[in-house]
Amino acid sequence: MAGSEPVSAEGESMAVDAAPRKPRILLAASGSVAAVKFANLCHCFSEWADVRAVSSSGSLHFIDRASMPKDVILYTDEDEWSSWKKLGDSVLHIELRKWADIMVIAPLSANTLGKVSSVNDMCSYPSFDCWRVV
């Protein structure tokens, strides 16, 4: 019947009470002075989404880690290279790609924009390699 709940073979209702999950956003900061606002961005996004953050070594100079939301994990280059020990171990940037629905780079420096758009093939952001740039 149109509009009725699905019914199992035993005739029991199969209504699902699960609320839709929040969007998952991977928020990335490049080494721009605008990264001083990165914690604010994380707070704003985390009001309506699940957020994980990645930062370049250059952006860490501007980010106040103490002001980051407690529920937002901030990953750095050290996390990328220290988590992998042997063949078969998970690779952080691949796991983040699987987890996230979208990656937002903010702030985005001109230098990083050039790397993402393949102007410079020396890209130092492994997370970019597994995303389609739109």
C-alpha cells in the first residue's frame, strides 16, 4: 500500500527511528595568516556537522590548539607519518577520505591552491591526492 510502513515477513512493522547522521566534514587549514580563525571555523561547522581537522605545518604557527573545539580532532603531518608502521596498517589520509563526505580547505593560500590544481607537483598534502577537486 502506498504510504504504509514496510512490514517484515512475520508481519511486524520495520519502521526505522534512526535520525539522519550529521554530514562529515574534513576541514583543512593551509599556511596562511588567516589560519588564526581556523578554530572559529571548526566551532561554526561543528554546530551542525561532525568535523575532523587537518593542518599543514605552516598553519600550525597560527592555530591556537587550546581554542579548538573539544570534539574536533586536529591531525598534523606528524600523525600522517607516525601512524603507519608496516604493510597492512591503515593510512591516515585514506581513512579520513573514507570518513568524510566533503573536504573544505579554509583558509586556502595561493600557494596551496597552486598545489591542489597541480601547478606544483610537489604537493605536501597527502589528503588532497584522494579527492576529486571541484
